[in-house]
Amino acid sequence: MPMDIANSLAARSLRSVWHPCTQMRQHERTPPIALASAHGPWLVDTDGRRYFDAISSWWVNLFGHTNARINAALVEQLGRLEHAMLAGFTHEPVVQLSERLAARTGHALGHCFFASDGASAVEIALKMSVHAWRNAGHADKNEFICIAGGYHGETVGALGVTDTPLFRSAYEALLRPAHIAASPDARLAGPGESAADVSRRALADVQRLLQERSGRIAAIIVEPLVQCAAGMAMHDPDYVRGLRALCDAHGAHLIADEIAVGCGRTGSFFACEQAAIWPDLLCLSKGISGGYLPLSLVMASDAIYAAFYDDDVRRGFLHSHSYTGNALACRAALATLDIFEQDQVIERNGRTAALLAQALQPLAQDARVQHVRQRGMIWACDARIDDAATAAAFPRRLAREAAQRELLVRPIGTALYVMPPYIIDAQQAQWLGERLHAAFDAALSGKEKA
């Protein structure tokens, strides 16, 4: 397609579309890439240029774009039922998806409540927690503890438990603030300390808050193992295990936000499995539909579900939205689970993660990076940049240099990460490592692409 048509599509987008998580004025200098198609790990623009999707399109795409098996499932579902309201009705995709997810927790969690996006799932979990305590006669338990650097979404309730000033500060007047506990980020380890030592310090701070606000804390919310928006901040599984114990001891719910870290990203289907615990409420989104359609859900313990089970409508959980449990989105999720089971994805991802680490070894050994870390299919490092202006320009510069090398990345501050689709093979991993290192070098040295 001629370049002038590609440019016109980008220009039309800038005139009519308000792009997310974007300062739109920056697009005057760097227009959005106009996409025409996608297949496997590749996105293709309207000029025929391709880009390797190294961040799975904001962490949602698990098995490649236009996946044949997910496509076929959706085509079949289109001929049966596209959508019907879930209040007073049900259908096979939503029931089967709920059953299969509950089985993956050994039925420790179930009673899936469906929504559309991650922030909505968090909002639901927060409301469920407070309402469950209210129904149990503990209306004073209506406060939350969140973790420093945590991110849980853009709705008002989710922002209230988010500690990311860039997203939160403009809306402080709308928010009900939570108590912020110390971060378990392993990068905070001092000389001679381990990630487990950092976790113990962070848990002591949670315990302090629970004691100070005794009888008032409804729940603690955590992104198990990896705080993604904090620059892929990783912590020891002992931290999650410790949170479970503290919640049990002090009568608080544990909410696991697995929106980004669930569905196999960290090396197990649910990140909480690596801590050998189950939360009271677990939020899923992003990868659950394979990256195809908006879908999120909250899984609840039997105890929380029972707190709402009554003849009195006022004691019911009356949250809703029109597209709850959409049949097409649920069918995409079922096809995604089929791939997990048929292809033994969790086991295969262990081998793929090792290939990824090997391919990124030259970058990991670069003296200009620090805090190299990996949890499953998430690999990250931090650029060593002392100058504030250079650090501020680094994300945009690296993204631009990477795009010139057919690579899509989106750094978070000075944190560089990759979170590719699970279908990446050894040759693609090697290509990714080489291109990413070259882009990194160019972003810091000012070299232009050869």
C-alpha cells in the first residue's frame, strides 16, 4: 500500500481517536503505526512493514495473532450465540469457562463473576470484600492495604489502591486512599541481602498496618510475583505466602490481581501457585481470552460467596454491566484453555523461558544494564542512566530505535522488558535478543540504524 495512504490513516486517527496512555501531542512528531494485519508474533503495517510483538500487545496475546484454533472457535460460536444478558440467563461458554477455571484451583476458588477489563475486575473484588464484611456484621472493615509501586487499573476504586503517581495524582480528589505498605521489590536488597530478606521486611510493614488498623482492614491487594507497571518489579514467592498468613491471622481478605501475571506468564497458570496458596479473591483478564476480546473475571472463595447468599436482595452482589459473560469472549477463553491443555503450554514455557534468557544474555552482560531479572516468560533489566534528562527520553528513544529494527517494545521508565507470545521459537528468540541489544545501544549512544 502506498506510503501516502498509510500516512493518511495515521492522520485520520489523530483527528478522530484519543489514544490510551498517550500524550497526544507527542504523536505530532511520532505518528501512530497504522496496522493492516497480524499473524503469529508479527504485526504488519499498511506499508507492509512488520513488527515483532515483543510485549504481546500490552501483555494480552498468548498464542500469536489470528491464531487458527481461536479463530475457528469464534467462527463456530458466531453461528450459535453472540451475546445475551447474563442476568436471568446462562449459556454453555460461560458455564464451561467457570467450571474449568475453578478446577484449575482445585475448587478452592470458583463462583466466577465476569466483567470486561482488568480495572473492572479489581473494582468488583474491592466491592465484594467490603460488602462481604458488611453482610457479616463488620461494616467498619472497609479499608484497604496496597503495595508501594502497585498498579491495579484506571477506574476510581482501582486507582484508590494504585501507587503509581503518573496515573493517580490528577485524580486524587476523586479517590478514597488506601494504606500503602512497603514494596517487596527484590531490587531493594542491600549488600548481602536476598529477595527473601526484602520480602520479610515488607511483610513486617504489612503486619504493622494490620495491627494499627485492627478491625478496619477489609483486604490486601497484591500483584503476585511481579508488579508489572512498576517496571517488572519481582519479589519472592515467600512474600505472597506471608501475606496469606497475615490475612488469616488478622481477619482480612487477600485479593490477588493476576490480570497481567496470570495465564502462564510467571511459569505457572496462576502466579499464586508458586507460593502454594490461594487468595480469597482472584482477578483475571488480559491473556484469558488469548488477546482476542475484552474479558475479565473475579474468582471467589466459598466463604465470600456464602456471605451474599440470602433471600434479601440487598445482601446480594448487584454489580453488573451489559456485556457480562459475553459468549464470544468466553468461547475465545475456552479455546485458549484448550491450547494450554493440548500443547502442555506450562511445561513448554519452561523451555521457552530458558531460550529467551539465553538469547538475551549479551544484553544482560552489557555494563549499561543492571538488575537483570526473569520470572517465567517475563524478562527485564534496568538501564544505568545517571542523567535525568537522558533517563526521561530513554523510553521514547528506545521504542523508536526498536521500531526501526522491526521490533515492538514499550519500556517503563528505564526498565526494559520483553513479554513475548508463548509461540516464540529459538530462532525468533535469538533474533529478538540481537535486535533489542542493537536498539538499546543506539538509544543510549545516539547511533543511527545501519
